[in-house]
Amino acid sequence: MRSIMIKILHLASLGLLLLLSGCERPPMDSIQHGYRGTGMVEIYNPRIVEAKAENNAVPFALPPAPTDGPRASQVYKNVQVLGGLSSAQFTRLMVSMASWVAPNEGCVYCHNPANFAEDSKYTKVVARRMIQMTQNLNVNWTSHVANTGVTCYTCHRGNNIPQQVWFKRDVTPAGANFIGDKAGQNEPALSVGLSSLPNDPFTPFLLGAQDIRVGGVTALPNGNKHSIKQAEWTYGLMTHMATSLGVNCTYCHNTRTFSSWEGNPPQRATAWYGIRMVRDLNLTYMEPLQSTFPAHRLGETGDVAKVYCATCHQGVYKPLNGAQMAKDYPELKAITAGNLDAKVAKR
Ligand code: HEC
Ligand code: HEC
Ligand code: HEC
Ligand code: HEC
């Protein structure tokens, strides 16, 4: 009898071990992030933080280029955005761009080596818009990127295509199966932390401007027209935001009530601007480029790759761990004389 009991105990503890192997091993670090007693604590796994450090190291910057001498617009034939730079600044930026976006291919990733002025490669046409987009981010979206700013490297990290982009999901149309429209639900997806929440919470919120706020503002439900289904889309987006930044919900919310802004850390406001900024990037830059991209770069519904929080953040709450990389590239931190487009977009 006793030996059977011991065997059962052994089996049970083996089962427990197996269950726990999915969890992160202690010790963990924690940092208080809100007022005392609110339970607003950030929990970190120091080993994961260490592993992320490498991906967030900043590449070295070329020495600054002289700003005097003839303008790029005088030296070259087809410069539509960077014409106001000195030709030394222009060349320094070209070399840096090649190392950030196409380190293996170099200049020919965007240029026909026989004629640098030609716009025959789609990559060059896209890159021109990307320069305008980066300037727009650094000048018009300081409410989010602050003085830290971004460069091509913030998203690309030495890759032709940033590692973290999203496409629209091919949602099963209503009536196509007996459950009807599943809204991409109950198909555990990485985009929502392997939960069964709607797995494309991006189209409604980061392309469209559907209401993210779902909590009622009156005691009785008749004041609140939002459904539980809508709340699930909000939770999908929030899961993406938290995992992209490597934080818990309490990094932005006092979880006593998610809808209230009272006692919330300033990071929630930064995130609010971030949502609007990402919409601007997708609507003003990415979507209009759809027809410029070749078919093999498009998603399953034929749409262009789009930006979300993870595109820049990649698991840390300040991209590149807050390194102020953009300060070494004044060409990208201001709207250059030729970039008329971004001047119009300025708000
Ligand atoms: C990621 C794409 C990309 C890469 C890589 C790249 N360029 Fe460019 N290049 C551009 C774009 C975009 C323009 C046009 C800028 C504008 O319109 O203001 C341009 C313009 C030029 C021009 C001006 C040509 C003319 O007469 O109009 C020269 C010269 C040039 N690049 C040199 C280089 C060199 C040298 C390299 C490699 C060290 C390089 N580029 C790498 C995108 C790229
Ligand atoms: C906010 C993030 C972000 C920033 C900043 C950014 N890019 Fe991009 N870039 C993207 C996304 C998203 C795509 C679409 C991916 C694809 O090609 O399908 C893209 C695509 C490109 C492509 C096309 C690559 C290909 O093979 O299809 C080029 C070239 C490019 N970017 C150059 C640049 C340059 C140069 C800069 C800096 C001046 C820059 N990007 C800054 C997000 C960014
Ligand atoms: C990086 C900051 C940030 C993180 C992390 C975050 N949220 Fe949010 N949350 C926001 C912002 C900003 C809004 C308001 C969005 C708007 O109005 O556009 C919001 C709104 C919400 C709402 C809607 C509230 C209402 O008024 O109805 C819910 C619910 C919510 N969050 C839940 C969560 C959950 C659950 C988590 C963790 C999985 C989480 N949030 C993580 C920033 C964050
Ligand atoms: C174009 C790149 C980019 C994208 C896309 C982006 N961010 Fe950021 N974010 C930054 C930069 C750069 C900073 C650092 C600003 C600073 O130094 O204060 C930052 C800072 C933040 C902070 C403040 C962190 C802190 O502790 O002070 C929050 C919160 C945040 N981002 C949330 C988001 C959310 C949520 C999204 C998606 C809706 C998003 N970001 C998308 C570039 C980006």
C-alpha cells in the first residue's frame, strides 16, 4: 500500500515538474511602478533582459560629415528629398542606409550601378518614402519618440524587411463554415501571446480608428453600447502592446480600473500617442506604397507589410534600450528642404 502511495506521489511530482517547465525559472526581479498598495509592479526575468541586450546594441556611427560645399541637388541629377544636404552628408547617409537596410547587398540593393540617378528599382522608390517617413517621425511625433527619435535601424536592424511586421488576416467569411465568422478567434496566435483572442486586432485599431475604449461610463449598462466581443479585440491589441514592450499591464494601467486614467503612469499617455502615430505611418506611408511592392512582398490578402508596436520596440519599452542613435544623423532628425511632402503633413 505504502509503495503504491509513494509511486503516486512520485508521478504527481513528475507531473508538476512537467507543468512548471513551461514557466520561467526564478529568481525574478521586480520594480515598483505605481503608488504604494496599488500592486503596480514590473516583474523582470534578468536572463531574458540580458538576452535582449544584444539585439538592442547600436551599430557604430560614421564620423560627422562637413555641412559646407556644394548641395546634393547641384551635384546629382535626381534627388527629391535630400537635395539640401552637402554632398559629404549625402554620401555618409547613403553608406549608413546601406549598412542598416542592405548590409549584404550594399548600394546595388537600391541602385542600378550603371546609373545611380535612375529610379528603376522599387527598393529605391520605397527608400525615398522611408526617408520622408523617418523625418516625419522625428519632427512631428516627438509626443511619442521624444528627443530619442528613430533611424532606419530602429525598424530594420540590418534586414531588408523589418523582423516584426503585420499583414491583414484572411478572415473566414461569414457562412463559410458552420460557426460562421470566427473573427480570427480560437486559433491561438503569436500576435496575441498565443491566446485565443482575435488574432488580427491591428486592422481595426492601427489602420482604422475603431474605439479602443470599451468600459461603461455609467452605472447601468444602457449607457454602454460596447459588446464583450469588442472588448476582446481591445484585449488582443493590449496583449500585443504589452508583449512588444516586454512589460505587464501595470506598466500603463492601475488595474483597479482599466478605463480610468487616474493614477496611471505617464507611459500610458506615450502609448496613446504611439497608437495614433502608428496609424499615421500605416495610412500615410505604408498603404500608398502597396502598388510599388512586388507581389512576393505582399501578404495573403495582397496587402503591404505594416508597422505595429513591435516593429520598433522588439521586446523592450524603449527601442534599442533608449539609445539616442538618431542624434548622430541630423539629416534624419529634421525635415530637409526637399521634403515638401512632410511639410504638408506637419500638424
Ligand atoms: C536603401 C536604399 C538605398 C541604398 C542602399 C543606397 N541608396 Fe543611394 N539613393 C537612394 C535614394 C532613395 C536616393 C534618392 C534620394 C532623394 O531623392 O533625395 C538615392 C540617391 C543616390 C545618389 C544620387 C544619384 C543622382 O544623380 O540622382 C547617389 C550618387 C547615391 N544614391 C549613391 C549611393 C551609394 C554610393 C550607395 C552605397 C554606399 C547608396 N547610394 C546606397 C537609396 C539608396
Ligand atoms: C517605422 C519602421 C520603419 C522605419 C523607421 C524604416 N522602415 Fe523601411 N520598411 C518598413 C516596413 C514595415 C517595410 C515593408 C516591408 C516589406 O518590404 O515588405 C519597409 C521596407 C523598406 C524597403 C523595401 C525592402 C524590400 O526588400 O522590400 C526599403 C528599401 C526600406 N524599407 C528602406 C528604409 C530606409 C532607407 C529607412 C530609413 C531612411 C527606413 N526604411 C526606415 C519599416 C520601416
Ligand atoms: C504601453 C501601455 C499599455 C499597456 C502595457 C497596456 N495598456 Fe491597456 N490601454 C493603454 C491605452 C493608451 C489605452 C487607451 C487607448 C485609447 O483610448 O486609444 C488603453 C485601454 C485599455 C482598455 C480599455 C479601457 C476603456 O476605457 O474601456 C482596456 C480594457 C485595457 N487597456 C486593458 C489592458 C490589459 C489587460 C493590458 C495587459 C495585457 C493592457 N491594457 C496593457 C495603454 C496600455
Ligand atoms: C517608429 C518607432 C516606434 C513605434 C512604431 C512605436 N514606438 Fe513606442 N517608442 C519609440 C521610441 C523611440 C521611444 C523612446 C522615447 C523616449 O526616449 O522617451 C518610445 C517609447 C515608448 C513608451 C515610453 C517608455 C518609457 O518607459 O518611457 C511607450 C509606453 C511606448 N513607446 C509604447 C508604444 C506602443 C504602445 C506602440 C504601438 C502602438 C509604440 N510604442 C510604437 C518608438 C516607437
